[in-house]
Amino acid sequence: MREIVHLQVGQCGNQIGSRFWEKICQEHSISNEGECTDSSQTGRDSRLGVYFTKASDTRYVPRAILVDLECGTGDAIKNSPIGNLFKPDNYISGKRELSDQFSSRRSWK
């Protein structure tokens, strides 16, 4: 079995990635907290290890890196229903919003 690390970059990549994880969790009976809700699923489906790391006997964590220069996208995912699925180490983000960077650079000229 091979492992896949899912890389989500930018606002669009993270939004699409969030929908991806919602669907994968639904298909494999993984709750929003990473718990396997179908006990027969863990025994018969050894492919959970492709996208998930087994953090404990009952908890699965996505093998994912969520990257964005703005902190808002990561915060939105953390506060979403699947936010508890990821570890804090999965997030890499900037310290401030960059949406107004063009206008702030223009005002200095």
C-alpha cells in the first residue's frame, strides 16, 4: 500500500481540498473528529492508510498539508465541521490578510 500526501495550496486549493476530505470521510465512514463510525470498515478496508494516518486505535488524521499566505482560509477550515479532523501541524499560513496588498503598495508611491 502506498501513502498519498494531499497538498492544498491557496484559497481555492484549500476550499476544493475541504470538499475532497468531506467526501473521503463520508465514503469511508470517518466522522468529522476522525473517528471510524463503522467498525467493520477498519477491518475490511485496508486502504484507509492511503490518505489517513492512524493516530490512535480509533482516530484517523488526514495525510495533508494546508498552505496559504493568508490566515483567513486556514481559520475558516479550522472553524468548519471538518476542522477537528486535522492536526494543528497540518496548517501552514501567513500572519495577516493579503487581499489589500495591491492597494496598500500603490498608496506608498
